Amino acid sequence: MSKPLFHKLPPRAIRIWQWSNSIGNLFLFGLPALYYLFFQDSVNQVFLISLIVIISIIYLLYLLWIPFLQWKKWRYSVDENEIHLKRGVIIKRETLIPLNRVQHVDTRQGPLLQWYNLSTVSISTAATTHEIPNLDSEIALRVRSTISTNARLAKEDV
């Protein structure tokens, strides 16, 4: 069995994850506000400032460093037998999807992905749906077509 040829996501994927993380992690700044709201009588200023500093550092990590690491670790490969996905910053995950198990393949583009000319490919099996995120739109269409064609051929071989 030959080693699969892995492809990287485009660098613009970093921007998508940065936007997603910046919006998704804004709730962290509600923690100091809740602390102040519920403990107004005995607010420890040093603790409150420390909490804000720690949350700001975590927010900046999720905004600047984590998206770069996600992009660096994300790989995908599509061949005539299977789809191979590698990803994960802290917890590394590898997924092999046999093409004869693929039911259908979709591409999806939200407003932010459209702005960056990117698409997400969704691969549905009977058990679950897998995604290859933030691909160039043209490449996403080619990947979708390749998966669809190879899945049809794999089912005819069974």
C-alpha cells in the first residue's frame, strides 16, 4: 500500500479560523463582568485585573497562535479507495473514510468563506459527516467531483 499524497489547506484558512475564534471566544470577557456583578460587595481588584489579563492572553492565543497551528496540522488525501484526514493541535486525529461508504458529498460556503473565496467539502456516510474545511473554491469542486466519481466506482466494484 502506497503512502497517500497529503494536501495542505490554503493559508487563507488561518483568517477564517481567526474570525471564528474571535467571535466564538468573546464570551470569555463576560466572566469578569459576572464576577463583578455577583460579588460587588467584596470585589477583589487584584483578582479582577488578573482575571482580565489571563482571559486576554487566552483570547490572543486563540486569535493568533491556535489558527496557525490548526492550519499547519490539517492535511487531507483523496485516492481511489479512501479519504484520509489528519488534524488536531492538542489531540491529533486521523480519519480514514472508505469511498464505498460515502453516501453523498456537498460543498458549502457561508458569507465569510465567500469573501475569502473558500469552501468546505462535507462527506456524508451512514454513520456521520466529515468535513474538509476552508479549501479554495475551485479545489473544493474538484475534490467533491473526485470523491463522487471514486465513490461511484468503489460501489460498482462491490
